[in-house]
Amino acid sequence: MANALTGQPGLSLDRRKVLLGLGMAAVAGFAQARQPVINTEPLEEGELVGLMPERMGRWTFMTESGLVLPPSDALSDRLYDNLVTRIYTNPEGKAAMFLMAYNNSQDGVLQIHRPETCYPAGGFVLSETQPMNVALPSASGPASGGLPAQVFSADSRTRDEVVLYWTRVGEEFPQRWSQQRLTVAQDNIRGIIPDGMLARVSTLGSDIGAELPVLEDFVVALHNEAPPKLRGLLFGA
């Protein structure tokens, strides 16, 4: 049937098809333009190890073994570009077990594990996780008001630990898993796939009140002695 205005059959239908096609192309182009991109270069393999100081205040490097590690599976093996494990001791013979895990790409699927996952997998029973802030001298950036961290005790048949840890996702320091997921989602909306870092330090013992000052002393020493690149990865400044 001819179009009433032009006398040309099917012209209005053809125009609708063209306009619909142009609209779909525009939406696809906008979606492609808004696709989140990684904004942090990956670290070289083993680079973190080279950044770790041998001495930090009263703490001296002793060994790299003996820590509780994240469970190994097909997914977790893709989570970290670099994983560092180290044990330091102080003059009183107290050992601080330190783990740092880093990945330059935190999307909705691959996100850093939190210790509440790996410790139960190792046979530990955990206390309630308590949020806290670690005061850092001369800190700037997100940690200037204190480093947002978490602490809990982990007990097993073979040993007990008090664990202090913190995570950095992009420019934020989420203290909860829900906050971590929200931070990743917000950065993705902004077109960014942020990097992610987990730092964990623990001592042998089960009394959080007794072990916490030792753990805080280690974190402050690490902050003070870390080279600039490592300090940025750990503390954002």
C-alpha cells in the first residue's frame, strides 16, 4: 500500500527501521565507551618481595614460611599478581607474621579474599571481627584519619593467632565485604576497574587486648620504613 504523503510504498516502515537501527547503534557505542578499564599497571612478578624492608624499626625479617595462606583453587589462583609472606621478630622474640596480596584488577568477579575465608578453611575458629583504626604518624591521603582495619582471634588445635588486616580497593579502605563490593561497583560505574590489596599481620596468642599493641607497632614500623611505592600500595600515600 502506498504511503499517503509520499505515494511510496513502505517508506514510513523503512524510516522506522533506519531510526531503530541508528538508536541501537548509539546505545551500543555508548555502552562500549562506558566499559570499565583497568587504570593501574600490573606489578612485575616478584616485585613486592623486592620492596619489602629487611628491618623496620624494632622488627627484623626472619623467614618467609609458616603463614596461613588463602585456599588454592582455579579462581583464587587468578586473584593476585603478587603474594608476599614474611615473618619478622622484635628484640623480645615476638614474631609478627605478615602477608600482602595484590592484584591490579578488581572487577565484579575477581575480588581479593578476606582472612575470614582462609582461616576457617585452615581449621581455625574465629571470634567476631572488630573494626578499628590504626593511628599512623604523618599519614596523608585516605589513611590520614587513621588506617581503617579489622581485628579478630583465630583458634585451632595447633595454635592461636590474633589477626589484624586491612584492604585497599582503589582509593578506598573498605572494612566490610559489602563495602568492598560497593566500592568496586562504584568505580566500575565511573569507568574504572580499580586495583586491590590485602595486608594482614598476626601474632601467636588469643588475647586481642594483649596482642593488639604489638600488631599496631608492626603496622606503624611498616608505614615508616616502606619505600614510597610500597607505602602507596599499602596505605594509599
